[in-house]
Amino acid sequence: MAAARLTLLAWALWLGGWLGFGTWGLQHWPLVAGGLGALALWLLMIALLQGLGPRRHVTPAAMLLAAAAALLGAPAPWPAALAGAALLLAVARAAGWRRCALLPLSRAPGADPADWPRWAASAAMLPMMAGLPAMAGWCSAAGWPLPLVLGLHVVLMVAPAWAGPARPGWVAGAMGAGALALWWLPGLDGLMAASMLQAVACGLAWRLSPKVPMHPARRHPLAVGVPAVAVLLLGVALAAFGPLALMGVHALLSAAAVLGALAAGALKFSAGRRRPAVR
């Protein structure tokens, strides 16, 4: 029961960080990377704190202190981002989270094309979550109720991550369906449908991700800043191109997932044909 509560709390803090810092940035830092500066700062704090090494023993007092610091520092992003990141990592480690999906784009895609769909779906989590506050405003103006927009994305991402066994082909299928939605449906309806389908793919990728340590032993020092830099670049693109920026990113990641699945299938078929027949 305690482990389940910690897992729920970790999910709440993780989702709340994306939505909270993203919304705060749009309201108070609208000119800093398209409003995503505070979110990039939070991601950078998570990456830096991850590099300090595991701290599995977390007391309730430490959690309460970090939560109070995050609330008190809310008017200024620096202390709030640091305290929010510390609280999230403390709860995630106590809950046994050992997945790289805590930070999208924290690893490069593997050489095996079969890895590309899962990597693309995990990477899609970054533009989806970073762009969700802005997209909620666009969709609300177009007639989509704001609670529905946020609720659907969260449920569609969390449900597959908690469901039963998943198959790698499902990830590529969900990503490909998102690309079709972008092409078939007009404007924001296509973006909304694609984002929801990629939320499903993100949850499946989370379910399929290997249990690797949160603190890789060998990692380039500059790699910790990749998610934060990606969010800053996304914010600049959103400020310049609006919804078209998200559509382009979703289309590219969907193409990477589908091409990886097709290439992996072709390699598997070719290897099967070269295998000598058993007499």
C-alpha cells in the first residue's frame, strides 16, 4: 500500500511539474523561450540533482521541507524549480522509479531500428508535455473544454503505463496513427488527436522501457542539459510558428517510429531468409 501511494505521488509531482512550471512560464515569463523558460529550468534542476547520485532514504520531514520550499519559492522560478525537482526525485526514488523516462531525451536512440519506436515515443513526451499548457489554450479557444484537454492527455498516458503487458509494435502503431491524424484532420483537431495518440504511445514506451539506473555511471557532462535545451528550442519555435511547431515535431517523431519499425521488420525478414534450412 505504501509503495502504491508513493507511486501515485510521484506521478502527481511529475505531471504537476510539467503543467505547473509550463503554465507559470506562460503567465510570468512569456518572453523567455516562448514561456517555456521556467519549465526548462525545472528539467535542468532534475538532471543536475540526478547526477549527485542516489539517495534512497527519504524522511517525511525532508519531503515536507522540499514541498514548503517549492510553494514559498513559487514567485521566483529558481528556488521553486530546485525544490520541486528535489521533491520529485526524492519521491520517485522512494517509489522505486529507475527509468530514464523521468527525463525525455535523456538518451540517444540505439543503433538497432527496433529501438527507434520506443525512443521516438519517449521523446514525444517532451513536446507533448511542454506544449500542453499552450495547446490547452488553443484548443479551449477552439471550443475544447480545458479540463477535458488536460484530463484526456493525462489519462491516455498514465493508463498504458499502469496496464498489463505491452508489445513494441503497439508503440509504432500509436505513433503512426498520430501521423495519420495530423494528415487527415484539419488544424487543431489534427494536433489534438495526434497528441492524444502519442500520449498512448508514451505510456506504452514507459511500460516497455528497461529498468536502467537513474544515475548512469558513464555519461557525457553536457548530456544532462539536452532536455532543457530541447524545451528552450521548442519554446522559440512555438513563439515563431505557433501550433505548426508542435505539428512538425510530432510528424518527425512519428516518421522515426514508423521507419524504425519497418526497418526492423525488413531486417528480421532478411535474416530469416538467409538462415539455412534445417534438414
